[in-house]
Amino acid sequence: MSARDRLFLLPPAFEDAAAGPGLFHCPYCARVTGVLAYAPQVRERIDVQIVDFPRPRAPVVALVGADHQSCPLLVLADGTDPLPPGAQRSGAPRPHP
């Protein structure tokens, strides 16, 4: 594992022959990418890795196993306890009430 949290995302455009011709995107990865652009202080505190769409996604499998390859995927660093919703480890400002 890493000393920092790791975020795995799919690329902004990828092919999926099973879904038909053309390029596709992952709407969930797009949202997370938008958050990282909006809050660069969060991006600076995690390692972001773009993985290819086809499975197996070797870097993901190496960390969490073949049953957990969906993206986006956040893998917490060694010794990190999951935080409750709204926790501030990322350094992002809190939402306004």
C-alpha cells in the first residue's frame, strides 16, 4: 500500500465494444474529476491514477482484489481509519449550510 490515499479513475474517454461503437465516459469519475479541479487542495493530498477501462485493472487488483475493480475507487493509506461523513482529512472546505 501507499503512504497516501490513492484514487483510481477511468480515463475521460474510452471504448467498450460490449456497449457499442464510439467513445464513452464514466459519469462518476467525471464528477470526482470535477471536485478535484474545484478543490485542488484535495488533489494535492492524494495520489490519483487513471486506469484503463478493460478488466482486469492490474493496479486496482493488486491493492483490493479482482472483486473490487469498479471506479472511481478510493483506497485509504496503510493505518488509515475510515472517517465519518463530513470529516476534514482531505483539507476541503466544509459545505455551507
